[in-house]
Amino acid sequence: MSIPALIITHGRLAEAMLHATGHFADISDAFRVYSNHHDDIETIVREGVKFLNESGDGSAFVFTDLVGGSCWQAGLRIRREFPGARVIGGVNLPMLISFAVNRNRLETDALLEKITEDAHKAIRVLS
């Protein structure tokens, strides 16, 4: 089982996050990145759905940067076209690394729980 993912962000954040994730895990076929800076929402939705349809068994993850923003809205539209997608807002690097490392060994719901847990564990505040 190999779960595909999209990363949809503002600016070049998705590209940078994917590049950084590649230093920790194999990302060769896992991700496609989109930016509202380069593409309009229609293109992101069309290309994202096409990639997901070609890449998996009906499950997919759509990572976005800001809940409620245009990238999030694209994720929601992708989910309407691809109901097996999980849309996750507030993506961070530990979440993507966890996804890349665990996507071939965990079922979708367990993977969602694992990446969410790892994302939360990685947040620390020192004051």
C-alpha cells in the first residue's frame, strides 16, 4: 500500500518543505506540490485529482498551510472529487517526514493519527 499526497501552500513553501523532507525520507513517488503563487485553484484541483487518481488505491493526504485560505479551499474541492482524501491544515515538517516514513506501512486512519501525533510532539515552547 502506498498512499500519495499533495502539498498545497502559499508561495514556495511546498517546494521547500518537500526538499527538506527528502533529506530524511524517500519522497520519490509520494508527493506532488502546488502553489497558489504559480497555479490558480482550478489548475491545482484538476492536476491534484489527476495525480491522486493515477497514484493510489483511493486514499490520499492533502496537506495545506493555512486552514480557511485558498490552499485549504483547493484541498476541500479535491476532496469533493476524490472522497478518500484526508485534508490536513497547518502542515509542518515533522508531519511530512512522518508521512513519508510511515505511508507504506500504516493504514490510512492509523497514518493520520501517527502524523498528527508527531506534528504535535514536535512543537515546543521555551520561555
